[in-house]
Amino acid sequence: MLAAKFLLRRKWKLSSVTVQLQRFSSSRTAPIDMAANDGELRVFLVAGEVSGDSIASRLMASLKLLSPLPLRFAGLGGARMASEGLQSLFPMEDISVMGIWELLPHLYRIRVRLNETLEAAALFNPHVVVTVDSKGFSFRFLKQLRARYNQEKLHPPAHVHYVAPSFWAWKGGEARLRGLAEFVDHLLCILPNEDRICRLNGLSATFVGHPVLEDVLDLNLRNNLSVNEWRAEGNGKDFCIKHGVPSGATVISLLPGSRAQEVSRMLPIFANTMELLKDDVPQLMAIIHVAPNEHVEGLIASSVRRWPVPVVLIPGGATHLRYDAFSASRVALCTSGTVTVELQLARLPCLVAYRAHILTEWFIRYKAKIQYISLPNILLDSAIIPEALFQNCTPTNLALMLKDLINDDGCREEQILAAQKFVKLLSPSERTKHNFPRQHSTRTRTEHSPSELAALTILNHGKPS
């Protein structure tokens, strides 16, 4: 059965503890002993985006918490992974490019960085390789690394990819899953039903839940609260006092993206939108959430001096600051991405916007098989969150849609109610949680976090949920 395919088995020994990572081929041959009895677990990680850096850093923390062996990390990542002990090979931003035609000017640099990553991985001699999202770079890296081990007739490390590619969004997406099994041993899925479809296509997979849910755990741990529901509540009053937000002001959270290319495209549109809104909305203020990316930080800092409304900048990476700002906001305007999930956790009504190169937009229109771009709309199969995409993403349209969202309490309430349904879908399934004993979790709650489930899947045996 396809569902019986597990990960690589390796044995690492520390005192009387043996950790096994199993892998069975489709013919159910005996697992290979990688003979890694050197007293440590070496994990090579690759993350190429701000969201991937966050996911990987939480995975690293969970691995350190749960592994019976000392851990050594190497690879590629950002500031949050560095805080967990990773010294990145090069700046993560060097491979952070989104789009089809936008990629072309950067192909040579990315190819050089890919070769550097391959060399570093081979020298590190990892027991496990974990790539996080960034499928264009990640899959090329995993495929070439597996080919190198096969060519040298060496036993390869386990290949785990965290965050399934959005096969459900594209024509022919499911068919391409079959090819991944050649160089991906296990897939850690963050959306419901992805694991089932992956296994039907011969790819071992586990649904671990969406990593953004851990924002709630971080906030509650900071505030000594228990988790009653997946809702991230910030302190809006405290935020307004600290940042001099006047009583009665209308505050809009702006999230222009995490990559320099998308911020340079979206920020002027957002600025012009604020210009159109300022005469109709009393005491309008903007909070711009700045991704932890030095190029993005520079772009935003140089641009806000000319903004038509007062602006507060919120540095990325601090969970409590982000949700305090959400709590102080009336609505949010965001570029499509992971942030839409964060806004659902905060129960903050939002408008999703997206622009790209005209040829990339044409490609998306031609290849996409779904009508929405934001994850809440996709999973709920309903246009709960308004979207302004491609040629419709203009300051005039955005201003009109934001005015409606600010003033229409019914529309706002509809989004808040839908957010509750959406967030429940992202929580790990009961079957996934049942596969791992409760005593593995050290937090004072009744269930594992997504990163703990991901870490346990890697450390134990990769049993599908």
C-alpha cells in the first residue's frame, strides 16, 4: 500500500536511546542502516523566504527540544534561523525571487548559489536534509543532491520537504507529484487533505498543521494564557499609547510583502491608495509591517518620508508587535501570502491585493485552476475576503474596497466568522496527533504544535497521518 511507505531508517545511539528514521521503497525492501553512530544528528536546512525562515526556525527549536542526540545544523536561512544556531551559507535574499519573468535576470546568480549549496551539503555529510518551501530552488537542490549520492554509490541522507507545493492550484499539478518521490522521501504538509492526495500519487506525506498557528502559542506563552481557541489577540491599547495613535483615528495595517521585488511593486500602489482615502476617512493612519529583509527595510524606510498620511513602521520578526498592531487596526491591506493566515488568526478584516509582471500574470491566468488567490477563500471555497488582482489592483479600486470594508459592519463580521471556520481547518488532525505520544510535548497544553509534529515525524519514523 502506498500509505505504508515511510522515511529512511537510520540509527543514532546516545546511551540507551535509539532514534530511527525509516524509509521503505515501493517494493517494501528492508530499510537501509546509514550507520550514523557518531553521537550527533546533523541536519542540513534550506529556506529561501521570510516565511520559510520562520517555519524552519521553529522546526529547529522543536528538534532541539525533542532530539535525544546533540544536533548540528548547517545550510541556508535568515535571521530567525540564525537565532537558533544556523550560520547561513549566504544571504537568503540571494535566491528570494518570485515569478516567471522576474526570475530571468537572476538565473546566473541562483545557479551559482545552487552549486554552493550542493557543495556545502556534501561536505557537511548530513543525516537529514530539510528544505522549506521555495520549491523552485529546493527541488532542484534535492534532485541534484540525490543524483550526486547515487553517482558516487553512497547512501543518501533522508530528504524531507516542508510545505507541499500548491499542486491543487495548477492544471496538471497532481501529476507532477509522482516525480517528486524520486528525490523527496517525505513531505510535511500544512494544509488539510494534501497528505492524502500525495500518498495517492506515491509520495509519503504527513499533515502537521499550519506553522502560523504557533503565533497563538507564542502570544499565550508570553501572556501566561492557555489555548482555548486558535485566536491571536494583541494589545491594541498599549500599541496606540506607545506610538501616539490619537483616539478616534482610523488605522490600516499595510503588508506589502516580504520580497524586495514585490514591495517595490506594491508599496507605491498602497501609498496612492492612502492618498485617495485620506480625505474621506478621518484621522487616517497607516501601520506598515516591514519584513525582516534588509532590502525590504531599505526600500520602505526611504519611501515613507513622502507618504500622504502618518506612518508607523513595525519591524518583522516580533510576534507580539505584529499582533498588537493588528489589534489596533480597523482593517488590513495586504499582498497575497502567508500574512492572510496571520490576519485570520487576529480576526482582522482584510483586503488582498496582488500585482506581478504582465507575463507572469498571463501565465497564472492560463495555468491556474482555482479562482481565488488567498488561502482562506481557497479552503472555504467562497469569496469571503475581497481580492483585487492583476489589472484590477489599482489605487482607485483598493480605496473603494477599503472604504466599504471600514464602514460595512456586516461585511466585517462575515470575515470574522469565516476566520473561525478557516483556522480550525489548519489544526493537525486527531489521527496525526494520535500517532505521537502526548508526553513528547513539553508545553502546558493538550496537543502538539505543528513544528513539534514536524520534528517528531523526522525523528521517529515519518508515519503518514
